[in-house]
Amino acid sequence: MTLTAPLAALGRATLGVLATIGQVTLFALSAITHIFRPPFYAREFAVALLNIGWLSLPVVGLTAIFTGGALALQIYDGGSRFSAEAVVPQIVAIGMVRELGPVLVGLMVAARVTSSIAAEIATMKVTEQIDALTTLSTHPMKYLTAPRLLAAVLVVPVLVGIGDIIGIYGGFLVGTQQLGFNPSTYVRNTVDFLQQSDIVSSLIKGAVFGGIAATMGCYYGMNSGRGAQGVGRATKASVQAAAVLILAANFLLTSLFFTS
């Protein structure tokens, strides 16, 4: 009995993880189907666009500009060891557009939006507002989840595009003001090096990451426990799951786009 206890615990944990994956998958599929079926709640969608998009711009912009500047410094220092300082504009551009821009924006959205969605919906569940929606013949998935999921999928790619531009601009400021690059040459090297596939992959990643962030917030909010502790656990679990899934999805998408 003692020898099999660790194996039994491992089996229970594995089954629990698989069950959670299945529940999240079914939840996401249900949310997607509700997006395309009436009725549509335009006000909830507009509020979600504002909260996810416009109100996330400050944190996205600050994160991107400092990341771009730090990236330029690191590349210049590393490139100087091989007399390759001139590649700073190109590497900053491709690093921000392909990887750092989408991932950082996705993680910022997970930290800000996923936690907010999970806490809001979990509080509604604790105070029985979700039960009241059902009593009023309003489907909670359609009223709470579908507008947020659609808004995130549409607006996070816009945030990623803005973050890419601001991050490249941060590298431009550091490169021209601190590292001695010629401004026109820096801009020309950046524009000439980026390809359309880099930009498209960045926006697709943004859409996927936005969907993950919204889905995790809604799922854990809908399935939260009772009381203040339940709301807190749901909020924490939603951010953790969203961050891990965003990083995993980034690896899979990078492998898909850039592995020949």
C-alpha cells in the first residue's frame, strides 16, 4: 500500500489535469459557438473592447518602449564582441515583431484583463447574479463570455501591433540617442529587414493570446468556489493558466510559422 501510494497520487493528478483540459476545451468551443448565434449584446461587447483595448494601452506602451530600449542595448553589447554592432536595428525589429511584442502584450493582458474578468465573473457567481441571469432567460455564456472572447480576439492583435511599433521606437531612441546610429539609416534598415510574414505572424499570435486570456478568465470565473477565498483562488488560477498557455501557444505558433 505504501509503495503504490505515490503512483496513485500521480495518477489522480494526471487524471485531474486531463479532466481540466477537457473541460476548458469544451468551454472554449461553447463560447465560440455562442459568438455566432443571436442574441448579440452590443453594450457588453463595447464595454469589453474598452476595458481590454483602450485601458490596456498605457501598460502595453510602457512595457514595449522599455523592452525595445533594453533590447537595443543588449544587442549592441553582444554584437560588439563580434564587430557586429550594425545589426541592432534589424534584430530589434525582428525580436519585437516576432517574439517579444506578442508575448509581452499577451502576458500583460493576462495580468490585467484575465484577472479582472475572473474576479468580476467569480464575484457575480458568489453573489448569485449568474443564477439571476439564468432566471431571466439570459444565457451566462452568451452574456458574459462571448462578448469578452470576441473583443479580446479582435483587439489584442491591435495592441500587439501598437506594442511592436512602440518597442521598435524604443530601440530607435536608444540606438540614435545613446549608441550613435544615424536616424535615417536605422529606419531604413528596420523597414528593409522586416517581412510581411513577420507582421502577419505577430498579429495572429495576438489573436490567439487574446482568446486564451479571455477564455481563462471566463472559465475560472464561472467555476470559482464560494466566498472571498473562492474568488481569490479563481483569479490566481486564471492568470497562471493564461500565462502558461500563452507561452506554450507561442512556442507552437513559432514552430508552425518559422520552422521549415
